[in-house]
Amino acid sequence: MAERYAEVGFTNGYQFTQGSGYELPEYPFRPPPEIASGETSHHPIVIVGGGITGLTLACALAHYGIQAVLLDEDNTVGVKGASSRGICYTQKSLEIFERLGVYAPIAAKGIQWSVGRTFAGSDEVYSFDLRQQSAYNLSTQPPFINIQQFYIEAYLVDRIYELGNVQIRWKNRVTGFRQDKECATLTVETPAGSYALRADYVIDATGSHSPFREWVGASVTAKKGDDRWCIADVRFTKTPPVERHTWIEAPFNENRAVWQHLMGDNVWRIDYQMAPDSDPAEVSREEVVRERLVRQFGADAGIEIVWVGPYAYRSECVDAMRHGRVFFMGDSAKVVSPFGARGGNTGIADADNLAWKLAAVMKGRAAPALLESYHEERHEAARQNVLVTNRTARFLRPATPVEKMFRTAALGLARQHLFARQFVNTGRMAVANPYTRSSACHFGGGQSVQNVSFQWADGSTGKVNDLLRWADGRLLVLVFGSHSAASLTRLADLAASAPVRCVQVLGTDDDPGAVEHVRDPKGHLQGACHVFGHAWALVRPDSYVAATGESVDASLVHAVGQALGAALEEEAA
């Protein structure tokens, strides 16, 4: 049975890997109780896939106190014996991890960076510092941290075990699926035998080779290019600077593109663009890679190759992120070229978006129809990320003479003129995607709220995530400035009758009118909520604004109902 189990795998499709590899933790397989009992158990939520997306969802559900089961076909994080996979984690992802309690080890192990430099040939075309940009400069988390993906996955596993609520079943591979009006039924294979379990909701986080797409008949919009790359994870004794360096036309790589990043453990990720007709096995041979590295860094760099692997870019997006009881997320839902760190980070955001909605529905705080907004919001984000990364791919490998001419002109102008730098596309760095088409957002909603600082009533420092943890999965109403006694009474009545918590946000010298109040002396909290003056902002558990307004009246009540799925419930009725 164990031999047959090891032969089949949906997700571990890495080939031509070289190098000493990474040492990954292994977790024990325990025979599921269903095998001994012969019974089919029922669970409210089953997550299939223990990559970064599935583990983030599991950790978020555990954080909200929701019971779930996670099935993973392997017994480790990452890809056993293979690669570090994703490495760049955005401020939004780091804010999510801070809320879930795994940010501290990520910050301790990873490499913070904000400066990026872009070169064409031997010339620096331009540079940037993300800390100087308004999209990044207020959060308590840095713009980016580079860290091997398997570290984050391991920290998430530890946190899930600490929180409880979610079972992780290692070496449990889903081999069959069906659903009806009553539930979904999964067939699961393990080294100890097969069993079945039922679920109210199934979340597919199995990755780009998802079997669920076929099982549910999901249609996919896809585009496959001929752009080939080769990753090299390397240690040096003579180290480069701790910055993101990008070459559009690298003289040491036959005038093709190169990426250079530092990760944890003093390991550098170097991405080399290859010829479109290159042989994956040949370009990833260790001696070929070593020669390429020597051309870039010199023979005295002290090169140790940790891991090498080739890959080809493609883009895919399912046309619907929900099919009955199945929700697609992460690479199961969409695959993008890794320009601007828009791959794994959008999977983390998928998980954060769905987790609070599932928790609200499970606890009876929201209508089941709220779950429909997951597709509305995250499909918009997926399509945007596919579009942005495809444009970068075309810039880095022009498909026509006209595109090549445009790139040459853009590079020439960017060397001398500030305005032209916007045309140089080496990857638009990922930010939290706005939601413009969501039926769960009202006026002013759909924007992410940065994890900014404020002052508690006693003068100590707090941050947005502290308020969200205090709200414990409920909506958060932030009312800025002084308000009448009648308005504050209406807020108290709303908090008593709906799953919301209300906080008055005051300036330095304002007198509080509510028991629950904080101070925002620098206006960072108000700015993060995208409101001005005497106003309110309705903030969701995923740190997105659901709606904004000026008066505490029926419009706030309507916004609360809409954020909890009332509008979709009415449509369904």
C-alpha cells in the first residue's frame, strides 16, 4: 500500500533539480480514525493542500476558533528535496502573519528590504525605496521580507498546533470527489489504507496541478509562453549588497534578464532568463549553472549551490473561484509569472479573505450568501495580477519588433529622464488588491487598511491588528472625532444587536464620549481607513474597509448588513 501511495502525486512535479538541497522538517503520519472505525466522518470544512495558502487558511480558521481538517499528500512543508519556491513576502502578507501570530519568527529569519535597482547592460536605469512610497510607509511591517517559503509554512504548522481547532493529516491524498445538495464527499488514500469523509465546504489549495478543476468541471482561461528561466539558490563567501537587483539586459547572461535577491540563511536567489528553445535539463546542470554564476560574481565569490531548478512561465485563472461546495484558492485558482511577488502573496490574501467569511457564517454572524463575495473580490484580484504579470513578461521578452523598439526607447529615456522610468517594467511590486465589484462592500469600501499605530486610552501604543484581534472576527466600526451623545448611543445599540465592535478615535486634545476609545495623534489610523474629518469606517476582519460614511445613521446599519452578506441573501431569495 505504501509503495502504491508513493507513486502518485498531483503537486510534486519538480524535475532536473540540482544542488545540496534544503533540510525540511518531517511530520509523523497517523492513521486517520476512519480507517479503524470504517465510518465516514463529517466535518464543516476540509482544506486540501498544505502549502502556504492552505496553511494560512487553516491558521486563520484556528485563530477564529473554527474546526477544520487539512489534508496534505506529503509529510513535510515545501517540496521534499526540492526548492524554496516563493521568497518575497509583501507588507500585506506580513500584516496577515502578524495578526495570526507568526510574524516574529519570519522577521527574525528573513531579510527586510525596500531598495531596488534596475540595470540595462552596465548602466543603472533607476532605483527606488519603497519606504518612501505612501502605499508602504505607515505600516508597522516593512515593505518586503525575503524568506524561503518552507520556513513560513513550518511556522504556520507550529502555530496551528498551538492554537488547536484544526487537524493536520499528513500523507493523506485526495483521490476522489463528489458533491450534492447535502455535502461533499472525499475519497482519501493514505499509507495505512483508504477512507472517505464528508464536508460542508471543501477548499482546494492543491496548487497548479489541481485535480479539483476536472472533478468540478471548472473552466480555465490560460496562456502559455515560451519564456524559460533557471533558478539558482546560492551561498557566497563574497556577498553582494542586500538590495533587489534586476538586469533587463545582463551582459553576463547573453543580454537576457536576471533577478538577484537575498533570503534567509545567507542564501541568494538568482533567476536567469534562458533562451526560449533551451533544454531544461541542460541549463540546470550544476557545472553549467556554476559557469553562469562565475560570469556574474567572479571566480573568487566562493560559490556553494544550494538548489537549482528550471521553469517556464504561464498564466492561468479559473473562471469561477467557487463551484458548489468547493472554493479554489492560491495556485489552484490562478497561476501568474512571479514578477513583482504576485504569486504566493495573492494566495495568502485569498486565504485571509475566505477565512473570516467562513468563520462568520459558521458562527451564525453572517448569511451563507456572504461566501459568494469571495469570488467577486478574489477573482478581480486574480485577473488583475495575471494582467500585470503578463505585461511584465512581454516587456522582458518582447514578442514583436514594435515591442522591442518600445523597450529600447524606454530604457534609453529612463537613463536620463524621471518620467520615463514608469515605462520600465521589471515587475510591478505587489500591493493589496482593491475590490471595486464586491456586493459586500458599500460606499467607500474595498480598500486595504495598513497595520498602522495609534495610542490606547492609557497612552501606550497599539496597532490595527490589535483592534482586529479584540473584535474577534466581528466587524469593527471606527468613529473619528467628536460625535453627539445621540450618535454614540446609536453606536452602542448597534454593538448590542449586531456582530460589530465600536471604537471612538480621537485627536490629542479631544474629550472621549465613548468608553471604548483610542487616540490617533498623527492621523495615521484615519489615513489608513481612507477617511477625513468627522467620519466612520467599517473595517472587516481581513483589514479591508467595507464602507465609510459621515453620519452615524441608517447608512451605517445598511453597510453592516451588506458586509455580512445581506445584499447577496436578498438576491438569492
